[in-house]
Amino acid sequence: MNEALRFRSIMISPAQAEGARVMGICNSCRYCEGFCAVFPAMERRLDFKATDMDYLANLCHNCGACYHACQYAPPHEFALNVPQAMAKIRKESYARYAWPSSLGQLYQRQGFALSIALVFAFAVVMFVANALIGSTAVQGQQSFYAVMPHETMVVLFGSSFFFAVLAMSVAAIRFWREQAVPNQPGASQESVSAIARLRYLDGGGDGCVEQNDAPSLARRHLHHASFYGFLLCFASTSVATVYHYGFGWKAPYDVLSLPVILGTLGGILMCLGTAGLLVLRIRRDPRLGDPEQFPMDVGFVSLLFLVAFTGLVLLILRDSEAMRASLIVHLATVMAFFLLMPYSKFVHGLFRGLAILKHHREQKTPNPLGLAEG
Amino acid sequence: MMLDVLVIGGGNAALCAALVAAEAGAKVMLLEASGREERGGNSIHTRNIRCMHNEPQDVLTEAYPEDEYFEDLLRVTKGITDEALARAVIRQSSSCRSWMRHHGVRFQPSLGGTLHLSRTNAFFLGGGKALVNAYYRSAGSLGIQIRYQSPVVALECKGQRIVAALIGEPSAADRDDVTADWPVRERIEAKSIVIASGGFESNIPWLTEAWGEAATNFRIRGCRFNRGRVLRQLIDAGAQAIGDPTQCHAVAIDARAPLYDGGIVTRVDCVSLGIVVNTAGERFYDEGEDFWPKRYAIWGRLVAKQPGQLAWSVIDSQAHGRFMPPVFPGEEAQSLPKLAQKMKVPVESFMKTVESYNASVVPGHFDHAVLDNCHTQGISPAKTHWALRLEKPPYRAYPLRPGITFTYLGVKVDDHAQVLGFDNVYAAGEIMAGNVLGQGYVAGIGMTIGTIFGRIAGEKAAAQALAKRAPS
């Protein structure tokens, strides 16, 4: 662990160097100051080191507003593209801070990673389910635990979830240690609020840009649906765990029970949100991001959609013959999701949250620069 | 059906005219010389609009009453303004922003480093290009026909009317020879014409008519499309010229700026913190005469008069981080002679200049926020404020060249934005700004004139065209 935490980025990467070049020009202009947190954070600096770029890149929500507003965007010879420069640095930072470091390279091959995780998860779930047929399984009953006993599920999913949390915690600590964050109390509440409301995903008020320069709040709303849907599903699982261990009530639960209501609502929100985000992502002007990250973005959102969708299918089919098959599919997608969590787009929330916390702490300290009026 | 209003130009004034005309029910077409990606003319480099207000208004603090606004205008123009037109612009600037918002323009408090403008100027969220984008979106939804890559190469006159505009090939958009006949691709008729095609600052051969060969060393802060072709055609067709044809607004910008479209970032804001020398290594003007925002516009002219139109702003480490970060890094050295070598100015002469400057500095209390008491004694030119010895390495030097913002030559209009001498021709923006701003400049007034006269021109042009449509 100590070895893992002793982590330093040594050199500035080409992507970070391009980001520093872009920020150097932006810092002389500042017209985009009102769009988001990146520009006010930039204005507290005169030069941009590798760690500064990791910070600013993760603070960027990729709303795209600054690209269309930029007087120096291509075909101008300065060729500024802040959203794209930041996207490239973000991906590098996900890989660089990943733990174990060797798995960071999965970011380069997200399609491959996604396929492997799915195949592996299917294999494990089906093997376990098959191995248990006829042993502890109670034949003929429509019980999830007839397919896989609860204890087995807890071991399988608990361990993969625990590993994901551990890996992401190490990544978060690595990132945080690189950043010289002011020890400034009182910013946590603002930061949580900025994250919960996606305050910086609004292009300064009217929203993100997608296919053209027209702002829209669609992405923000769809992200809210996905995020809060995800939280509701998480709450559903947590309540079910309390039911199981606290009260000895075994799944499947009644349609009007709390876990099913939370899970259904969450699943529907996640399906709508992720499907919408997927459509927006596919239609989005490719200049606003890093074209190489298309598999990462689409793979992650698709997997989230699959998790939610197979969950809803399971709910519908749980009293039918198809319950067994649909449970296996759902469990496998959930496991693939857990396995991929630390090595997928999922971590964007982690680093962005930390960057937002740093930004709000910084904003509470006086600007170190005393620039003349210009 | 024949067009009611044809708008020539694609920047702020042109868009305001087109939007207002379309709102009035006119059938409108807008001709932009550039392609889609470079649309908007010099407006994309702007950042705010100067607005009158009698009490705090959203992003504007305190009050900026009509008389104070007019006084500011009188001061910078030294009286070269048409008071009636100027006051009309000022009054309407107090109410134009709700219309701008309606068309998608968003405002923000004054930007970092521009607090001195928080009372008088409303900043556009995202700057002028965001404003231009919003107007084009609104124009699209109002059914205005927008033609990109459509430079007007000639105006077809019949008596006191302009009956059609002739569009050339896209490549004609940045040609300097404004009197030559360029091939015509299309002829577009309209009942009324609004001309908002800017000045001639991008036309360097034209600039040399007033400045001589020096103009070949100028940089143009705005777009490359303002060659002045329509302006010249209009004047040749009998429009009354206004504004000194030899004058332009020039600031000192970084010599490494691109020839066109350097915009805001190429400014160098450390002049008042150090000294400025020419290529002979000699100082030539009081760098600390007044606050930089009040003086930056004289330095273009000062540098233009130096040999090779090149000068260097030299600072030491006491100035680092005290001014808006420049876009290009300065030449840097640990000693002044080494810096002079990097600047390629004669070392001996440069050292003599710095030594006599350093020896003349009277110790005082340095404060860049006020006209402080740090000044020189016994040298010419003096540095009257913020004079500190250049003695703390590393030293930095930024090369300066004149950067041209706009030209003053335009056509005379009346309070209906109608071009004098024509029945159906209206003008807005830089091409008529000289009616209000005969010389000098005050931040944000270009956008005020463009917005207000753009709206007037659109309204009157539409009314005239629709009145003709009514009987049929």
C-alpha cells in the first residue's frame, strides 16, 4: 500500500503540454470566465504544470460552451480547443492514477476491457450457478437464491465491489496527494452541492452544446436521471441487505416493497438517462471531445444501461420460466460493472468531485496574483 | 418574391439590423463575406457593450447617466461627434440589453482584471463570438436567409437608389484591390439595403496611403475581411464621407501576433511597469503618464513612429505577475546586456538608457493602483509614475508593434441610419461609427454604436420596404 501511494508524475505529457499552451492563451483572454469553474481556477495561475493540468482537466465538465465562443478556435492559427485538450488530459489522468498501475492501460483498450469483463463475469456467474444446481438450490421455486445462494452472491459481489472501492480509493489518494490542496474548511458543503446539482455542467446558464452551438440542458437532465437512478438502485440494494440480515426477510420482495420500488424507479431513471446520454454522445460534435475516447464513453454508458435494463427485465420475468436466464444476465452485467468500475469512465465522478472540492477550497483563499487592471 | 431588406455584412451591427427587420415582418437576407467558421467580423473579438444606466442593473454597478457617458465621449473624441446621434445612441443603450437577451445574448459581471469597467460596461458571457453565435441562431429561427462566402464586389445604383448587390467569388473576400472589377457570381435585388460591412483596416495597401511603408509592419487585431470594398464603392457612388481617412485606432501589441485576428490576447500590459525602448535601445515616451487602460491606445501610434515600427517593453522581476499574462513569453535574461543581445538592440546604447533611467529614479512608494510618487528626475522623456529601477533579474522584454483595431473613415448618416444622398440605403456599425466617434475610443462603444444603429437601420429599412409592399 505504501508503495502504491508513493506515486509521482514525473514529466509533463504531450497532452498536458497542449493543455498548458491552451490555458496560457485563455489566461490572456478570459472571455469564458463565466462558463464554469475551470477559468476562474486558471486565473489563479500564471504557468501550468502537469498537476495543474490534471486538476483543471478534471474540473472541466466538457460542456463545450467555450469551444464555440472561442475567437481562437480553428481555423485560427492558435487552434484552441479547450474541451478536447481537457478530455485528452482527463483520460491520461484516469490511467496514471489507476491502481494497480498496470491496469491503468485498460483505458487505452476500453472495448477490449469491456468485452473481457463481460465474458469473465458471465463465465463466473454461469459456472457458479451451474455448479450449484441440485445442491443447495431448491427446485421449482421462483427464488433468486435457487439460482445462486445468498452467501455465494455476497462473496462474489461483495469481493468485487470491495476491490473496486479499494482501487478507486487508492487512485483518489494518489490524485489528492499530487494536488497541493489548501487546507481550507467550509468548502465541503458547496462542493457537494455543486456536484449534486451539476452546477458546472450548464455552460454558464443555458446548458451544454451538443451537435452545434445551440445550448441545451438535456445532458444535465439526463445525467441527473442516470446519477440519481444509480443512487436509488444503490439504496434499493442497501435496504434489501438490511431486510435480509436485519429482519431475515428473503428476496424476491413484493412489488410494493421498498427495495422493489426504489430499484424500479432507479432502474427506469437509469435506463432513460443512459439511453439519452448515449444518443447525445453519438450525435455530439466530435470536435468537442477526444475521438479516441468514444469507446470509453459509449462502453461505460452502455454498460450502465445494460445493468439497469436487465434489472428491470428481471423484475418483469421473475415469476416466469425465464427468471433463471434473466437473473444470470443481470448478475453478469452487474459483476462486469463492478469489475470495470475503477478502470472505466466511472472514475470521472471521483476525480471531478475531488477537483471541485479543491476548487471551492481555493476560491476561499485570496488570489495569490495581484494583476494590474488591463 | 423580391427581398425587402438586404443586409451586407455579418457582424454585430449587420445581425442586429437583420433581426429587427425580420421581427418587423420583412423578408431579409444577410450576406457574410467569410465562411461559416469565421463569421462575425470584428465582433467576435469584442467582449462588452458600454451602457447608460441610472441605477444598478444586473451586471452593471452603480449608475452611468447620459451626461457622464456623453462627457466621456466628448473627452475621447475631442468634440468630433454629432451630439444628436451620440445622445440617441447613449439613451438607447440603456434599454437594448433586454432585446439582446431575447435573442440569446447572455451577460456576466466584468472579467478578472477589468474591475474598472464594472460600472460602465456589460460583458458578454463567452465574449463577442458567443453573442454572434446567438444572433445567428436567432436569425435562423426567424427565417433570415444567411449566405456565407458571399463578398459583395459591387453595388448597382439607379439614381439615388441601390437596387442590387453583386456577389463575387468567395476568394474576393480578402482582396485588397477595392476598385478592380471582380467576377460576379450572383446579383441580388432588394427594396432596402443595410450596409454594415466594417471599415478598411484589413487592407494594408490602403493603410499605406496614409502611413506609408510603415503600414506593412502593422498587425491587424481583427478579421482579414474588412478590405473596405463596399465602403469605397459607397463613397464613389456619392455617399458623403465622414471621419479622417488617414486615422485608425492603434494599440501596441506583441510583435509576434498573427497578421490578422490576434484579438485581445496579443496586448502587452506591462508598459507602465517598466521602460520601453526602440530598436536603437532608446526610450521615446513617458511609460507612466497615466493608468494603462487610459494610455494603451496611444502606444500604437508611438510605436508606429519608431524605426521599423518595433519597440520593446522591458521589465524586471518586480513586475512579474503584476499584469495580465501575455500570450507570448518574453525574452528573458539574467543580465541586462544579455537581454539586449536577445532583443538585438545595441547593447551599449541600451545599457546607457537603462543606467541613466535607473540613476534618475526618485525613490517613492510604489502602488500600481494609484498615480503613485515613483518618478524620474532629470531625464527626458521622464517616467512620471511607477518608476522603479530595473535591477532585479530575471529581466524580460516583450516586442511591440502597432496593432490596428479599426479605421475612422465612414459614411454620413442621419438619425434614421440613412446614408445621406441615397433613398433606400442604411448604414450601421463601423462603416458609420465615425458619425459618433470621430476619433479616440472608449471601451465598449463600438458595440453600442453597432447595436443601436444596427437596430435603427433594420427598423427603418424594413418600414420603408414594407410600405412599398403594402399597396400591391
